[in-house]
Amino acid sequence: MNAAELLLAAGRPDAIALECGSRRLSYRALRQLVRRAAGAWLRRGLAPGERVFILAPDSIDWVVAYLGVIWAGGVAVGVNPGLAAPELAPILADSQVRFLWCDDELCAPMQDLLAGHGIAATLVAGGASWTVELLAAHKPEALPRDDEDPALWIGTSGTTGMPKGVVHAQRTVAHAHSFATGVLGLTAADRLYASSKLFFAYALGNSLFAGLRAGATVILDGEWPTPQRVQDIVRRHRPTLVFCVPTLYLKMLQSGVAHGLAGQGVRHFVSAGEVLPAATRRRWREATGLAPVSGYGTTETLCLMLYGDDDTGLLQPTPLTEIHQLPNGDGATPQRIWIRHATVALGYWRRPEAEADGFRQGWFSPGDQFLRHADGRLEYAGRNDDMLKIAGQWVSTLWVEQSLLGAAGEALQQLAAVGITTDDGLAALSVLAVAAPGREQDAARKVADAIDTLPRHRRPRWVHWLDALPLTATGKLQRARLQALHQEMSLRA
């Protein structure tokens, strides 16, 4: 099989595959451009299995270059174009990248980066020169690959440490649309839009891959998402399925954008990347008439593996997903889960210890903890580091966050809880919070009142107020930095 060929097999020739700004591309035209891109890569000497990094804002050209790599037998890697050189250089060096495709604006700094770090990769400029190259390229047939051969890499978000290169097989795209079709009712008539960017697994798997596999239309945007930008995209392109992260849903509520999305033709809003607070879900339903479907997935699974569609916050497997927990728990203590699905990755690039811990015979365990309820549904409790035993009882920092976020409502912009070991060796909770603009006193009062209502073992010992919390390039909270941030704030106090 060839993953790129399979992705482009379902769409009707005249149906619109991609939209970006004023540009629209049919499936017939997309297939032809991807084949020409493959010809361009082969003419440059790309060999099967070699890595090509795609470093540019989302665009139709991004998709063509990316799928062209896979069509030609290479391995495509989408990379955040906003990464600073000190972050990008070691990733490029470790990956043994063969080509680096980027837009014109990034060519000069990328050339300096490659030369300055002795990275033997060839820079390929996008833009007009790439268009000329495509016009001159031949259109080869897709290179057949084994189902288990690598097709693409995705970098983890780095929320708990250094990013890892996740290696996905050719077969990963075969059922990339199982969540969207089985839960959202995705058909070829739908129009998908993800506010996250294509270097992020959430958008790549659940919007681009799922949409193409179903022969639907995928809407792209090269700009970074803001509440107003999302509103503009929805009004202009009329997506029927919208994928966002909880932080952006909250910002759209706080800015008043959410009400403007009602009646715009959206059938489902989906939230993933982090836990969606119950209060945010409730307020979104009040504003738009549609409560977001909550999803859980990882870079290693590509697509969403668990979902919830009610106010309990409990999750169940998406179609074709198998979930297993080791039968050695007491029923009251959260445990790791193991996941099996066709989209589960092969493993990590050069991270044998992490791979041995998380991957076993087609199953993957993300390291997150879940509590299984009597009806079989799962309650997310965070990673092992998010679980603390305080006064002899288990406490999840996520549970505390949900309680405080729900109580404070619009007065809060961000909040995170983190476990701290005190000087006497005991576990305690610290909260780091950001108030909504102009709501500082109101937020402080509401958080303090909410803490007083918590069971004593769940009450944070410290509350620190900041201007912002550290986020990854994909907008997720960098939990690995929270303990150091607590120490820094404690020293200032």
C-alpha cells in the first residue's frame, strides 16, 4: 500500500478536497499535484524511508509537498515553523533529515541554521520556485510500501519534557476517519476545520486525514488561531465539523465570539488536547446550542481514542478502539490504560527506553491514569505525576483543577495544579492561576471560596497568580515547568 495514495482514493474527482483562503482544489487536481510533487522529490534523489521536514504555515502547498513525500516512498515530518533555532537544530540533527521544505521567508534563516550546525540536509524553497519545479516534474505511480513501513513522523508536544519523534506506519491512515465517521457521522458532504496546525497530530489525523479518507472538504488556515480568526473562518468557509482545544473554546467564550458561531452550519464542535472543563462545555452549549464532543488522543495514536458526549466527563472508546487495563487494581485507584487501534504508531525514533515502556505488540500506553467506573466508562486522572496521596487518599491534580475552574467561571483565564513535596517530605498541592483581564480580585475571591468547599485533602496549600502559564507551541500546558514555576513564585513571596 501507499498511505498518500489511499488518502486520495475516496474523493470524487470534481469534489473540493482543500480550501485555504480564496484557493480551492478538487480531488482530481490534488492527486495530480501530489504526483508531480512525488516526481520532484524523486528527481532530487529522495530514497525510500528518507525523512523530509515540512516547515511552513498550513497551506495547500504544505499538503501537496507532504503527501508527495509519502507518494514517493519517503517519510514526511510536519514541523512547527515557529520553533526557535536552539529547539529546531537538535531535532534536525538527530533525525538525519534529507530535505527541508520551507516557505520563502524561512529559507535564509534555515540555510544559516543548517550550515551553523553542520546538518547535511538539502533546503528546498516553496513558493514560486516550487510551483515551477512541480510543472516540470513527471507524475510517477505511488511507490508500493509494506503496511508497517514508516510513512510519517509527528513530534510530541513536549508537555512533560523533550519532544519525541513518533514514527507512524503506512497503515495508520486506513482507519484515521473511524472516530469522525462513527461518532460525528462524517460523510463526503462535510467540511472539516481544525484550529490547530497540521504539525500537531490532532489536526493532521482527525481533520486532514479523516476528511480526505471520507472524500470530504478540509479547510486550512495559515494564520495562528485567535477567537476572531476562528469566527472569520467559520463565517467564510462554513465548516460542518470544527476541532478546537479547550483553551481556545474558553477564549472564544470570554471574548464573546462563541455566540456568533451559532447558526453558522456547524454540526459538531470537538474538543481535545486537554481536558475540557465541565463549566466551559456547559457555557459553550448555552452560547451555540451545541455542546462540544470531548476527545482523548495522543501523538502516538494520531486520532482520538476515547470520547465523551455528556456532562459527566466520562469517556468511552471510539469505534475500532480496544482498551485494556491490567487486572491488578483495587478499583478505587486510577491506572494506566493500553490502547489498540490501526492508527497506533510503530514507536519512537531513537528512544528505546520510552518505546519499551509505552509500546507492546501493537498496543500503546500513554502513561496517563484512568479510573474505570461501574458502567465501563473511564475518568481521566492525568499522568502518574499528577496523582498524589495526601492524608492517605489519592488526589488527582486534574480533579482539583476542574473544581476550581468550574467555580470561578469567567473570572479565570487559566489554572493549573501541581504536586509539591514539602520540606517535611509530605505531598501538597499548589495552584498557579491567571485571572481574566480586569477580573483579578473577583478571580482571587472565587478561587479562595472554592478551595474552602473542597475536601480537606484536596485543598491546595499555595495559590500563585501569574500573567500567563507556560504553553507549548500547540497551545497545551507545559506541566513539566510547573514545579519550577511554583518554586520561583514562592521565593518572590
